[in-house]
Amino acid sequence: MYRYDEFDAQLVAERTRQFRGQVERRLAGRLSEAEFRPLRLMNGLYLQLHAYMLRVAVPYGTLNSEQFRMLAHLAEKYDRGYGHITTRQNMQFNWPKLPDVPDMLDNLASVQMHAIQTSGNCIRNVTCDPYAGATAEEVEDPRPMAELIRQWSTLHPEFSFLPRKFKIAVTAAEKDRALIKAHDIGIQIILNEDGDVGYKIYVGGGLGRTPIIGQVLREFLSKGELLAYLTAALRVYNRYGRRDNKYKARIKILVQETGIESFREQVEAEYATIDVSDISVSDAERDRISSYFAPPEFEALANEPKALTDALDANRAFSLWAKNNVAAHKAPGYAIVNISLKPKDLAPGDITATQMRAVSDMADKFSFGELRSTHQQNLVLPHVKQADLPVLFEELEAAGLAADNINLITDIICCPGMDFCALATARSIPISQAIAERFADPERQRTIGEMQIKISGCINACGHHHVGHIGILGLEKAGVEFYQVKLGGDASEHAEIGKVTGPGFSQEELIDGIENMVDLYLKQREAGERFLDTYRRIGIAPFKEVLYA
């Protein structure tokens, strides 16, 4: 995993020291809230509905056990005993007190973490496939490239005050677990016809009030061109992006208004003016960064060891969990373990300090001290011996983290909504909890199969509702909350925006309507079909009919 170099350590220490002084001036009344706002936002501190919120950067979703224990410490000492995994793989604390924030940042710096560029009109935290470095599906581990982008973009003087925030996601597999087509720039590591490793670049994706699927900007970009080409794309956006209307300031609007062909021409023209050697990274430097992500020393193991097969035969609960939450690993005898953060009694993505410490211990014992956060608001232990899976499952059960619902109907993505967010127009957490309660029966969940429900409490779409098989948007009219439904969204490599069904519902009507649609799907589906497949085959009309029955 990446470790700070001297520049990183100095940068974070200086930023933390500066912010401590800014907080002291705010508390003493020498800075107004209006003056303090841009300073706190540059340090990941938001003022939410009821309190401040600190967003901690988790670059490309990779954490070590020491860092996760520090997050547990912050949750326990400075918050209300829990943290929240976001759809950008970061960690949020919803209840810090302003005088404590500098101490929180000092604590984060002690384990090579920070909150820089988790807010503001800059290049945000780079997200990544949570299976990176563990799956055989990828061309190569995408995290060294994500780290290169992190270093290039951190406090970049040309891109620190963009028209709006800018989000980049990377993957190296055909199966997209990073939602690259819903980002300002999405990057897929690919092989060309000659077997050379390079990048396919997507541009202009995004959700929010104007959901758009990204388009191909470059079919193939060689490794040495990456930073220069990103510079060219960002320059075009910085030059022509709307600054008069924040709702039209994202690069997706510029691409739509310009047209992808014209936008591509402008990027290529700007790229032609750049001395690539000025920005390119040497092979030696790429190798140095890649060395930080060298795979662990895997043992020579056989697949399906007796300890695993015996446990699968003897323990049905373990067998069901292993079937649903465990993915194939590139190394024989190892597995990728998904940990669901979707219990009925907490908001999706929430995890207590006690559970964080338990997962940290599990990472040390079973996964070389490494774990990942996902944009689905779950966790991953990337390198677990198959023989250790039964014992790991017992420890997850003891920690209340053994739900076997990954990608099932209760594995819901959900923003904090009006319970926390000052921008929200409706509550979202109670909706997720009501759905989880209605479909709590594990057998029923498995019968339904893959189902992605995503909930946002406002049109900013932090809950990714546009790309949910069932997407739910909370709205408010005359002081009353109601919920609009979209169907047919897709967050995979076949990304698609869902279609609005019609007028909104009350919470009770919504839950009944979802159940009606699920029942229709179970009656109509053909062998092997997911909800999304049946929807695509029979169309939206039958689902609308039962939804509004």
C-alpha cells in the first residue's frame, strides 16, 4: 500500500497547522462564518443540518488496519461512536465539534491520512475498483495509476479553483466496480491489439440533477501520455466550463453543449501544445510507486481446501454467506471477502467504532493488514485464505457484520438525507430501513436475487438513485416528503440511467409499491433473469401498473 513520502508528510503537517490557526481565529470571532467557509471546505469540513461533518479521504478505497483503528478512535472520541462510508469510498464523521477538528486532523496525519480535497471545486478523491490487486479479471493493479493521479492533482495550482468539483474513477477490469461512466473522467486500463497496456478515457459522466453517462474521449492512450492528456482535458474544462450557473458548471454539461466530437477536438488541440516530457513520469518513478502496491507474499495453496469444504457442508449460514459475499481471487487458495454494512438497525454505510476495531483485527489476522471501502458503502478484505473463511465468518458474526446480502435487495445505497444534510429535501435513511425491514427474510432475498436499490434525499443524487435497478429520489412539496421512483438504471459496465415512473409516493405507498414490483418480477421472470433483465424484456409499463395500483 502507498506510504507517504517526505513531501506528503510535510504538506499534510503544514495544512493541519494552518487550519488549527484558522479554527482558533473563527472561535475567537476574528473570522466570520462567510470568511471561514472556504477555509474549512478546503480541509473537508462541512456545516451540515445539525452539526459540522468531516470527510476523510480514502484514496482509491485502500486502508490498512492501523488507519482503520484510527478512524475508530476518532469516531469514539470526537463523534458519536460511528463513522459513515460514502459512495466515493471516503469516511464521514457527522458530529465533530469545531474546536476538536484540528486534533482530529493531527490524529489522521499520524497514520498518513487527511481530508484534503474532499470538498471544494477541485479534483476530488480518486476512486477505484475495490478488488484492485486481488482479482484475476484486471489487466494490472490500477492503484499505482490512481496514486499517480492523486499526487499530480493534489493542490494542483491550475486546477484548484475549477468551475465545479471534478471526480475521477479508475478500473482495470471489464466488469466495472468503480462506476467509471458516471464520473467527470473515467479511466479503464486496457490492452490494445499489440498487447500494450494503456488507457481508455471516458468523459462527461455524472449523476446529480442532470444524469449523463460518460462518452469515450480516447479509445487508447499510452501510459506515458496520461498526465499530459488529463491536463489537456482539465484545461479545456477550466477554460470553457460555466461559472455563471453552478447547476450547469460540470464538465458533463460542457460536453453535452459542445458535442463529444468538438470537445475531443479541443482536448486534442490543447494536448498538442503540451510538452509531454514536461509532465510525463519516468518508468523508474512508475516502478517506484508500483512497488508500494506489490502483492503480498501469497503461499502456494490449493483451491477448496478441506477446512473450507467441511465447513460449507456443516454450516448452512456459512455456506450461504460464502456463496454470496465471497469472490474469486487471482491467487489459488485465496478469496476476496465482501463485508456488508447494511444492518437493519443502522444507516447503510454506517459502522461503529467497535466494529471498526474488530475489522482491523480481522484484516491483520486474515488479509495482510489490508482492507478496502467500496462505493456501494461496504468493506472488502482483499486477500483471505480460503481455509480461514470459516473462522473469519465466526468473527464477523460476533461483530454483527455477517449479513449475506451483498447485491441483494437489502444491500441498499443511501445518502444521509435530511437526517443530516442541509441540502436534502427528504429523509432517505428511514426509507432504506423500511425496505430492509419489509424484505428482511434472508430466504426471500435470495429468491429475489440481484437487486440494486439506491436512494437519494435530494436531486444531488449522492445515493446514485439514477443508476439503481430501482432508484428512489426524496422530494418535498408544501412541507410534505414524497418519493419519486426510477426503474432500469444500471451501475455496471453497461451503465444506464433509469426512467421516471411518474408522480411520487408517501413512504408507506412506496414500500408497498416496491413489493408489488418485486412480486410482478417473480411471476414474470424467465430462468436466470435478474430484476433488471426482466424489466428490460417486458418494459416499464407492467411495473408502472402494479406500482400505481
